[in-house]
Amino acid sequence: MPRALITGITGQDGLYLAELLLGEGYEVFGLLRGQNNPKRPLVETTVPGVRLLTGDLADLSSLLRALQEAQPDEVYNLGAISFVAYSWENARVTSEITGLGVLNMLEAVRLHGGRERGVRFYQASSSEMFGKVQEVPQRESTLLWPRSPYGVAKVYGHHMTINYRESYGMHASSGILFNHESPRRGPEFVTRKVSTAVARVALGLQDRLVLGNLDAQRDWGFAGDYVDAMWRMLQQDVADDYVVATGRTHSIRDLLDAAFAHVGIDDWSGLVHQDPAFMRPAEVDLLVGDATKARTVLGWEPRVGFDELVAMMVEHDLAEQRALAGR
Ligand code: NAP
Ligand code: F7E
């Protein structure tokens, strides 16, 4: 039975990846931080087969202990402070977790004898590293130009992963994943903020939605498809870096069109307001990825398209909001 350790088990991707690995017959361990993490019950009910170990990406010895207990064949480093807007106000802690946390995890795997034991490592890199894009579409070789403390921290983790591969011969791969969403997406991210608000408007529970920049464009895919790409990367004989994306981009306005249309509202102009509080000091205007390498080498394909993804999220939030409102 293969064994896997996932950091970031309470997050969107951690839950989908745990489901995938359990389905593939893995013994799955998840790293849970904090002394009384409020998401423990969520993990225990969603993926009851996962064994939870406590540890923090800021604490090397806790990572070593987790590796010793889990004895994993594969380590998926998904843990991070992942909200870009938050990273300007908390640049130091974002650098420590999203950046230096990767070094801690790589170093823990190295000290654990990861290369000798054949441990394979996955780093959750991000399209945010492309920032002020130097090429359209973005591919593995595109120059990185991050635009936020989060993006800068991810660039550090990305290059450190490559460095551990080159310096120590570790099987360390980096997935440069473009935005991926789902009904499990945190409410602070724009897709979920929109799907929840649209559901609440449709149910008469809310009459306006306040957003920031409506013109940014993102290459949005479904998280369930993207964790499959992570797993495929670690099944390769040789570690490498891969862009994972749909190759299609949409603006926040397109997102609003699709989400409101799903509940029968064609004109949302009177329902959506803009507030500078949600604008970012530096914006990433356009992301669209070229996943040719992932398609050809990994045989990976995204299955869920943009309209289907938005419909899935709005449907989920309609049911959730109805239940919360006791209807
Ligand atoms: P998420 O929902 O925000 O989950 C982040 C996870 O990191 C949570 O489980 C969180 O645990 C954990 N974490 C935070 N601080 C930690 C620490 N000090 N030690 C250990 N764990 C810590 O993120 P996601 O969307 O699943 O994304 C997974 C990974 O992919 C992240 O690294 C993210 O940056 C990266 N990524 C995401 C996307 C995307 O579009 N979703 C795209 C590219 C890359 P708590 O619940 O305890 O806070
Ligand atoms: O913003 C605009 C905002 O916060 C998307 C993370 O998973 O993907 C994610 O980062 C766009 C931006 O995601 C609001 O300005 C407008 O242009 O949903 P988001 P993100 O910043 O792209 C990457 C790949 C990651 O790696 C990250 O971890 O939407 N936008 N108005 C808004 N965004 C938010 N959150 N809230 C608004 O009100």
C-alpha cells in the first residue's frame, strides 16, 4: 500500500487530493496545524480514512516527526498562506510559510533520507509567479515576474524545489497550477464570493455584491481535475515542472455573467458595486496557461469547463444557503 503525506489537508486541494489518493488505495496522512484546528471535524467527516498528524510548516522538527510517523512514499506540499490580497498586509508571515515553509519541508525530507528512501515530493507552485506576464500564454519557460508578496514567496519555493532536485538528486516536482476552484473554495476568493452572493440574491437574502477589479482575467479550472495532475507528476520516473491550466481565460465580468445567468438574472449592473478596498496594490491582469507539457507527458486533461464549474458552485451555494436559511 503506497503512503502519502499531505500538508494543507484542511484546504480545498488537500481534501480533493486525499479523496483521490484514498481511491487509489493509498494510506494517507494529513498535517494539521494549531492546537485546536477548527477544520479538524471537516477533514474527519469528508475524508475519514486520513490519519491526522500535527505539525507546522514553520517548525522543522514537527515536519521531521510527521515524516517519521507517516513514512511516506510521496509528500504533497500544499500548505501555504494562499490568499494574495492578505499577503500585502502580512508579507512577513506569508514569506515565512509560503516561502520558507517549502525550504523546511524539503529539508525535512532530505534529513529524513528522502533520496535514499525514494520519497517523491510535490510543490504547489502557482501561476501568480507569472504576475506581470512576459508571454501569453504562460508556459514552464516563461520569465517569472511576481506582483505580490505571495507571488514572490511562491517563486522562492519553486526555485528551492528545483534546487533540491538539482543539488541532492531528490525526486522533487513543481506544479505551476493556474486558478482552480470548486464548492470547497474558501469564501475569500472571488469565484466563491460571487457564487455565494448570487445564490443569496436569488433567494432574496442579499441585495448587493461588493467587489474590486472586474477586468482581471483568470484561467479558471476545477480543483478536482487539478489534483489529478499533481498525482500524475509524482508517478513519473523523472521529476519535472509542469504548467496545469485550461488554456482559456475569463474576466470577473464573465464570471458575473455566467453566475447570474444561472439563476435567471441577465443584467447584474445594479447588483454589483465596486469598492477600492478590494483593489490590490499591484494587479495580475491576465493569466492564461499553456498546459501542452502536462497533456503530452502526463496525459492530463481538464474535464470541467468554465460554465460547468460556475454552475456547480452556484448550485452548491443555493443548496447551502437554503439550508442555512432553514428553507
Ligand atoms: P487553501 O484552501 O488556502 O489551503 C491552504 C492550506 O495550508 C490549509 O490547509 C492551511 O491550514 C494550510 N496552512 C496554512 N498555514 C500553514 C502552516 N503554517 N503550516 C501548515 N499548514 C498551513 O489553498 P488551496 O486552494 O487548497 O491551495 C493548495 C496549495 O496550492 C497552496 O499552496 C496554494 O498556495 C497553492 N495554489 C493554489 C491555487 C488555487 O487556485 N487554488 C493555484 C496555484 C497554487 P489551516 O486550515 O490550518 O489554515
Ligand atoms: O482573485 C479579482 C482580484 O482572490 C482573482 C489563489 O488561489 O489563484 C488564487 O489567487 C481576481 C484578482 O484569486 C475581488 O483582484 C475582484 O484579479 O480569487 P482571487 P487570485 O488572486 O488569482 C492563484 C493561482 C493562487 O495561487 C492563489 O493562492 O479577482 N477580484 N474583486 C477579487 N478578488 C477577491 N478575492 N475578492 C474580490 O472582491
